[in-house]
Amino acid sequence: MATPAPFSRFEFLIAWRYLRAKRAEGGVSVMTWISLLGIMLAVAALIITLAVRAGFRDEFVSTILGANAHVTIYNQAVQTENGQVSRVIADYDAVAERLAAVEGVTRVAPLVKGQVMAVYRDQNTGLEVFGIAAGDLAEIPRIADPETGVGDLADFPGGIALGREAARSLGVGVGDVVRLISPNGVRTAFGTSPRVGEYEITYIFNSGRYDIDRTRAFMPFEEAQVYFNREGVADELEVSVVEPERVEALAAPLRAAGGERALLWTWKDSAGGFLRALEVEDTVMFVLMSVLVLIASMNIISGLVMLVKNKGRDIGILRTMGLTEGSILRVFFLTGALVGTLGTILGVVIGCLFAVYFDAILAFVNGAAGGGVWDGAVRGIYRLPAKLEVGDVLSAVGLSLFLSWGITLIPARRAARMNPVEALRYE
């Protein structure tokens, strides 16, 4: 007598029959349906978590790369003739040309930086001023975005550009005049007196990052040189590259082009601690959500154990008809695997739909809660997007199927080893 091939059609038919059988007929118990719902919700939660995590990292990195330099070039400190420590770059035009010639560099801009106190009527706030040329400012994506900015960037040479949150703190808008006070002002015989200047706000930008919009302002490069006593020099050079994620590969040529005193500070150096924390959080969240999938899969054991007990007579009859232990094992494995597979499919559908419409769902929750669900002042970024990635969905599917199918083997093996004589003795 020929042995049937593994996973033959009749094995699927028997498994499907057991899965559809009513409880009164000794079919699948309510525990199996609970496990189905559990797997569905666990897989959906895992996909949503991975999508939100990917979206948060993507938005966080985008705000860094879109509003900051990918690489900052500055000089080692030297002591001047009057005993002061200086890091300024005197030949910044020549250095900028050498840096721009490095393959992979898209933009080089000299900067003058300083700390000031901004005052408008009875409001004041601290600002970090970046002195930059108008053409270079227009090439910073998150700053020069006309959809999020207020005012005309073409008017920048006649005033300053201010972050949205700083403008809100001062209570100013485009066209208002603010007073900037710098402690490093005019040098006199009696010491250095604060420098005070009044500037019109010509542009208000929204970078997507609260800390940038709260503390940053841009001033025309030549005006910043005069205001911060940097005539003829720059404090640093900011560099943008084609592939920011691989910025380490350009470290050596950039350092060589910057000169013997050049030092580099990349965006990964500035945000490295936070990015590493995100990686640890990603791992922890994946493990926690995997435990939920495991718990949901464990419920399959309860349902199949009860099914095996109720179907003892059927197992005995099937064995006497010639079915092997392997066939019985595969029948009950398929019964449990169908539950895990169906739960996984439903979970993927729900999770993907939730991720796709995440912005609308979050907006609804935020409105229902009266606002404040996502506070940019606390979280750093203004929005929490969800980004579906094929790898994340496949990892969730693989984990769910591996756990649910693996768990199913335990009661299926028990059914296969059942003695047909013992199964039929009391029937």
C-alpha cells in the first residue's frame, strides 16, 4: 500500500473540517478563537510599533539633515598675540573652494556664530545667531521651504530670519523690529561694552524641530562679521554631502582639504547619543511586542489540546484506517497553523491600514483629547509620522508564523502519538 505524500489534499480537508466544526461536535474551542484574535492584535501592534518607530527616526533624521550641516569644519584653537584663544578661519574662501572640490560635497558655506539676547517690548529670549550668505541660506531645505516659512526669503539681506518658536516667544511677526544685544561688543579703553543692534524680521522659518525654531536666527554674513567682531574671518564652514548616512567615508578628504588645523564634527557626532538610544529602544520594543505574539500563540496549545481530547475517537478510527503518525501530526499541525496564519494575515491588514492612516488617527485622538497628545516642546519634533517598511512587515510576519507554527507542533505531536486502541477503548 502506497504511503500518501506529506500534506496531501485529504489532510487539509480534515484540518479544515475540524477548524469549522461546532463546539457541540467536538470542534475548535473558544480558546482557539481567542488565540486567533490575540495573534491578529499582536501582529497589528507589532507592525504599528515598527512603523511608528521607523517614521519617528526618519522624521528626526530629516530635521537634522534638513536644517543643519552634515559636516562642520572648524580650526584648532590657537593663542593670539594678545593672549586670547581663537578658532577663526581667515582664508575661508580658499578653504571653501577646496572643500567644494571634494567628490560627494554639494554645498559649502562659511558661518559666523554668536550668542545674543533678543528683546521686543517687554519680551526677551536667548538666540544663537548664524551669520550666513543669502544664497547659502536658500539652499538649506528645512529653512528655505516656502510652504512652512512666513515672509519672503529674498528680503533676508535687509534683516534677519527667525525661528517660529522664537518669534512666538517674543510675540513678533514679519516686519517687526527686534533688538539684539551681544555681550561681546565694542572694545573700549574701559573694556568691552555690549553691542546693541536693531533688525527687522524679514522671514520666519519652521524647521520641524522645536529646539532649532526656539533658539536659532540667521543674519546676513557680512552684517554678522561686523556685529560679532569677525571682520574678514569666519568661525566655521558647514558642508552638505550627497550621502549623509555615509559621511564617515568623506572624513579623510574633508580633513585634508580643510588644512592642517581643520577639525570635523559630523551630524552623527552631534546626534549619535540619541540615535543609539533609538536603536536600543527599537530592540526593546521589538522584544516586548514579540512576547505579546508569543503569548497569543500559546493560546493555540489550549485550543488544540481540547480539540485532540475531543477528537480521540476520530484519531483512533483514522489510525485503524491506515493513517500514519505523520499524517495525524500534519492534520492537527495544519489546524493550528491555519489559525496562526489567518490571525497573521488579519493582523498585517489591520496594522498596515493603521499605519497608512496614522496621521488622521492621531489627529482624531488629539482632537478628542483636547490637544497636547503630541507636544513638540517635549518630543523635539512637531509630528509623529508612521513609515511602513517592507522589512518590518516581513519580520513581523516571519516572527508570528514561526511562533504560531512552532507552538502548534506540541499538541499535534501528542495527537500523533495517541494509541488507537486506547482512543477507541471507551468509545
